[in-house]
Amino acid sequence: MLKKRVKDIVIKAAKELNIPVDKALEAYKSYWLFVKEKIENMPLEGVTEEDFNNIRSSINVIGLGKFSTSYKRIQNIDKKKEITNERIKNKKRNSTT
């Protein structure tokens, strides 16, 4: 569901470019779906620093700038996942005893 302001901007752009509104909305959604999938498919989980340095870990979004991450940030996310998974395991163990 698009916010009204975004939808209004896409409609205005469609009129200015003389393209159907539904096609403009489809293009907008497709663009952000691509960005989302690109981020989700980055092989970052459990990656070594050497491997991290060999992959593209940023995406440039025209008009907004570059979205990127660092190896240190990936390590912190991995640690948080481990802590969360351990808490879930402990909670399950405690609830079954």
C-alpha cells in the first residue's frame, strides 16, 4: 500500500511523462522491489572480512544516495542473531521442563 503522498507524486510524474498511471505505479513498485531483493540476497550472514571486501555491499538509489554497510555492522548483526537464537532456545528448554 503506497502512502498518499507517494501515490500523488507518481500520478503527477505519470501525467508529466504522458504514461498510464498504473504503469507508473508498477514501475515505482518494481524499482523498490528490486532494491529490497538485492539487499535481501546479499551473502552477508557469517561472511569473513576477506569475503566481505570482495562483494558489493552498497546500493546507490538515485535521489537518495548510497546505502551501504560495513563489516563491523555485519558482525554486530550476527552477534545479535546468536544472542536472540540462544534466548529462544533457553526459553523453549525452560518451558518444556
